[in-house]
Amino acid sequence: MIDCIHIEQLEIRARIGVPEDERAAPQRLACNITFWPHNSATVEDEIGNTVDYAKVAESVKELASASEIRLLETLAEKVAAHLITRFPMRKVRVEVRKFALPDAKFVSVSATEEAAVG
């Protein structure tokens, strides 16, 4: 049985930042995504029995490129909510990294969503 699927350092582009001039052009961000599929015990070597990580990555790229957001926190929450409602996941954790400070490697924000029980 698999536990989770992880996408590391997915490059995305988004118009993000508090000052308007920072949002003037899309910025390069990195996104780490860990998700727990619903059918983790019954994959049986069939893509239809799991979550296609290529589709997850493409969906995140499309969402980010269409967004114009001020806060990194908002983007992380928006991506997590988007994924949990569009793919058969029990839980998803999203970390978005922004390369905004000259004296730091990156700044990151994480958001976690769990599917509604029922």
C-alpha cells in the first residue's frame, strides 16, 4: 500500500506580491505538493486507480498562471483547496516557495486540506 505521492519543486509562474509593480509580471515560484490518494490500497498498476501526478502538476500550473494574488498564503490555500476538490485525494499539503528576499534562499508558506468525510 502506498502512503502518499510527492511532487518536489514544481516550477510555476504567478503574478504575486503586495506592491502592484511586483505583480506586473509573472514571477517564478516553486511548489511542493504531497497528497494522499483515496485508493492507495488498490492501485493494481492501473493509472485509473490512483491520482495522475502529471495532471495534478498541470492543474497547479494553470491555476497559478491565471491568478493575480497579493499574498503567498492566499496562493498556497487556493492551490490546496483546488486540488482537494478536483482530484480523489484524502489529504493534500502544498508548500509554495517565493524567491523574494536577497539574503534568503526562499520564503515559503504551507497549506493543508483534507477531504470532507461522508
